[in-house]
Amino acid sequence: MNGSIDQKNRRELLRAWGRHLALGGLAVFGGFAWIRTKNAPRDESCLKVDPCKVCQIYDNCSLPKALSAKARGKETNRAQSR
């Protein structure tokens, strides 16, 4: 009879450790996510960066997105030179 009580206590102990480990992991993950968003840049201009302009093959690219980016760049250069 005493053996089944020890086994039950061990199970409860392992379950409690598992719950605490899961809760701790969730808290650590939440803390990292919170710190990451807290330190994120608030400037929206970084969200508007055109990936084509930083591409290594931008000058020779013929994809539609790159062509429209090149056209926008030419229009901007014309407007600035006036």
C-alpha cells in the first residue's frame, strides 16, 4: 500500500514540474517577445524599404516588380532635378 502512495506522489511531482517548466518557458518567451517589440524601431519608413533597391542584380533584373521600382526611381530623379 505504501508503494502506490509513493508512485502517486512521484506522478504528481512530475506533473507539477512539467506545468512549472511549461509556464516558465512561456514566461521567458513572452518576455523576449515583449523586449523585442519594445526595442523595435518606431519609424515607419523602415517598413517601406523597397527590396528591389538593395538587391544585387537590381540593374539587370527584368521582373515586373523591379521594372516598376526602376520606373519610380526615374520619376523621383526627374522630379528632384527640376
